[in-house]
Amino acid sequence: MPIIERDEGINWRRRTPRESLVRWFGWLLGLAVFLVCWQRISESTTWFFVWDAPRIAEDIWTRATPPRWEYITQLGRPIWDTLNIATLGTIIALFLAVPVAFLAARNTTPSALFIRPIALLIIVSTRSINSLIWALLLIAIIGPGVFAGVIAIAIRSIGFCAKLLYEAIEEIDESQVEAITATGASRWQVMAYGIVPQIMPAFAGIAVFRWDINIRESTVLGLVGAGGIGLQLSASLNVLAWPQVSLILLVILAAVVLSEWVSAKVRGAII
């Protein structure tokens, strides 16, 4: 820790004058960037609508309450489709993510020079594009519907599951692998008895966690035509049927809370 000598003795400081100057310069630079960005945003914002937003929100709230409870009979199939989109998409993603994860992990990949970069590219490319964008692309290719939503959720989930899983593979206890290898076991036997048992808790936790996330994402895929309850929400918004909108939002909230409770229970049982 730097010290600065003075006539009255030694004064201990956390930073040197140079470090303090660099720190203040960083704060000033960040403030300047913020002001420039705020100016650009302000120029493209119609502030009249911003100041009028509370009145508009109150008007919509008045129109949306009470919810149209009799409309709930038409939401059974859409919410079921939403759950199916999330569940099937997660299952497909897990089947595809497992081999990608083993190919990406340093201690299990057949080739760190050629195969591992390809596996990492798959992980990055599937994680970097939002599920809504995947749904838009798939709707243009295979048409609208639940199937497009399932594939969109599956592709989006591959990178997430594979990344967490290959990190878990790289963190295994190598002594167990070495012990099984010393018995003369083949590569597949080492993987089956030395690696897989160690990563199964992580795999189960990743699967449940991603399913919980996919429940949330699948509720909005219908906004672009990929099926589920989001399709009902989009139709109600288009005709300004606010009581139906409020009911759909309540159903979505209930589904998300239920999925959160289920995933928490399963993760607690696993851990």
C-alpha cells in the first residue's frame, strides 16, 4: 500500500495520486458517455407521450379491470400448447446439448484443435440469437404454428445447456477417472462410469433450470405466430380487448409461478 510522507508523520492512503487521477478520469469519461447517450435518446423521444403515460396507463387499467373471467375457457388449449413448447423444446435441446458439451470440454473432446472450436461455435451461435428471432426465421421456413415454437426453443436452449454442462465436465474429479482408466477400461467405459455419474446432478439441475426459463420464453412466442398463449395475447391486443388481455396476463403469471415452484422443488430434491 503506497505511503506519502508529511512533516507530521506518515499518512497511509488507499491509492497513489496517479491511481486516484486515473479513477476520476474514468468516472468523468463514463459521465460524458452517459450524457451523450442521453442526449441522443432525448432527441428521438416524444416527451409529450412520456409525460402523458400515467394517464394512458390509468385508462388502460380501467378498461382491463375486471378481467373477462368467462374467457378462461378458451385459454386451456393455448396454455397447454405453451407448456408443450417449453417441455419438448427443452428435451430436444438436452439431447443435442449433451454431445456438444462433451465435444467442447477440454478433458473429453477428441480434438482440442479442430473439434472443440466447432463445438464452441455451436454453443455461441445458438446462445447469441434470441428465441423470438429463431421463431421468426423458422416461421418463414416451416410456417407458423407450435412446431416452429418448439424448434425455436430447442435451438435457443442448446447453447445454454451445453455451456453449463461442459463447464461441469471440466470441473470433475480427475482422480476417479484415473482410477477407472487404471483398470484398463475403454474410453466409453471411463466416460460412463467415471464422468457421467459426477455430472448427473449438474445435468438434472441444468435441465430443470432451462425448462423454467423456457416456460417464460414460450409465453411470448405466439406474438410472432409460433403458437401458445402468446397467440391469444396478440389477438386480444390487436382488437384492444383489454379485459381479455388482463386475464391472459394473469394466466401467464400463474403458469410462470407454478413452473418456478416445480423447478425449485425438483432442484431441492436433486441437491
